Amino acid sequence: MPTIHRQNGFRLYFYSHEPNEPPHVHVDRGEATIKVWLDPVTVAKSRGFRAHEITDILAMVATHRDMLLEKWHEYFS
């Protein structure tokens, strides 16, 4: 599970065993977790985050989307 980015207590990472799925990241903070597709930036599934937190997470992922996609393709290529 390579960690790609940390910000404001959030950890962004991907699982190394998911190369056949579209590009995405997992975001955790405490016990809460969310899976976010990168193209387009949308929620795949979420557990434990409140609606306003999800909005903030999506904005954070969108801000770093290019870097996240680059890291995805570097890792899985």
C-alpha cells in the first residue's frame, strides 16, 4: 500500500493488487475511508466520512489529480 500523499491528517494511497481497476486512490483518516476514482474525480465508495468531509476530500483529490494519476501510471506500468 504505497502512500502517495498526506495532507491535513488524510493519507492517500493505493493498493498494489488493484491494477485492473480504473485509476483511483484510497483516502483514510482514523477509521473512516473512501475510494475515489480519478477520471473523473468521483466517489466509488465511502465509510465513516460526513458529507462535508467528502466534499473536502474530493476537492483535495482534484487539486492533486495530475500528480496522483502520474503516480498511478508509474506504479502500475
